[in-house]
Amino acid sequence: VRDDAAVDDLVALEGFHAVKHALRFAPSLVRSVEVASPAAAAALAQRLAPDVLDLLLARAVTRPVDHPTGVRAWAGRPPADLAVLRRAGRSAPLVLLDAPRSAGNAGAVVRVAAAAGAGGVAMTGTLDPWHPTVVRGSAGLHFALPVLHVTEPDVEGPMLVLDGDGDDLRDVDLPDDAVLVVGSERAGVGPGLRARADAVLALPMRPGVSSLNLATAVAAVLYRWRLR
Ligand SMILES: C[S@@+](CC[C@H](N)C(=O)[O-])C[C@H]1O[C@@H](n2cnc3c(N)ncnc32)[C@H](O)[C@@H]1O
């Protein structure tokens, strides 16, 4: 699922908000910022994110940019932070997506994981976590926390599988070193990770509703942890 926008491990950041987040959280990785109009880009940054104004202008090159904000950028991928997979290497839950199919869903998970202060987001399966569509879905917040691909056995810590048929999540205190295992859109959590579960937990739903979208389930669980 890689395409030309990820050639040479450079990630395309489409639009001001994605560029802003990359500049804010990992400025050294942002190689160049393409702006349709330096004056318009400066005005946008001054209004929405004055903290990144100087960083943006220092990298700005004037080019036609096919995005409503007139801003895009190219950034390097950070090296995969494998420490977050170790129990001792994290102080906030790791979200483990089991073979997600939708790049938009995966991006939305990264976005809420960054917002809630999760330890990181790992994904099994064939979707590249740094695919441009995933980065678009996260609004560039890939640069705010570790985001990486894993094979199942690589991950340590209490494995809390999220499943609509599990035990009521309200009865459980979510540990900071938890691995929150979230299933794919169709199949849910696969047998490999399910077999390793320390607990299977459900967000209660009104009768008749079969499941939540996976990104909204992650949001609810992470904020349950954050607001505890
Ligand atoms: C769209 S659901 C998958 C539905 C799938 N048909 C199934 O039977 O599991 C995607 C993932 O979101 C999470 N999820 C959805 N609703 C949930 C709920 N009420 N409680 C806990 N996790 C939920 C689960 O991890 C699930 O595997």
C-alpha cells in the first residue's frame, strides 16, 4: 500500500495543519515546506500557530500547491521507536491495531492517541502506518508519538483486548502500561492476539448496536484512562 508519495521514506504532509504538527513535534524531520504564497502562509501561521511561524518560513519554498491552505511539506520518517513495545519503555497505554483495513481509521486513531497522551500506536497487518493517507487522517500527529508496524509477538505488557462482547470496561482500572488491542473493521481482534489477552473489555452499548467504529472505540477507552 505504499505509493509514490512515500518514496525514499519521505512523508508528504498535505495542508497547513499537518505541517504545523510536524514542525511543532519534530522540526528536525521537516525537510522543506512548499507554499503557494509566502505572505499568505505567514498570515495563516501567525493566526493559527504562531509558535511554528519561524520554523515554517525558514523552510519555505514557493511552489504551486494543490491544497486549500496553500501549504504542504516533506518530512523524514523517524526511526521506529521499539522501546515503546517493551513494558518498561512506556508510561501510557500502547494502542495495538490488529490488521486495520482503513487508512482513514488508522489515521484517526493516531490523532486521538496523540491527543490523549498514549504511549504510541502499533499496527499489525499489511497497512503501512506511515502511508500518506494514514498521515493525512492523523493531521500530521504521527510526529507526536511513536507510530510503527509490528508483528504480534513483539509486544509486552498487560494485553487488554477491546471487544463489544467483553467484560464491562467500567469495572476495570486501566493500567498505564496496558496494551489496548483493537480489532479490524470486519474481523475484530484475530485469534493470535485474542489468545494472549489478560482481559477482554467492552464499552457498554445500547441494545441493538453491534459495534463502534474502531477509532471511536479507541477514543472512548483512551479518554477513560486519561480522565480517570
Ligand atoms: C468495527 S469493530 C469490529 C466489529 C467486528 N464485526 C467484531 O465482531 O468484532 C472494530 C473494533 O473496535 C473495537 N470495538 C468496537 N466496539 C466496541 C465496544 N463496544 N467495546 C470495545 N471495543 C469495541 C473492537 O476492538 C473491535 O474489534
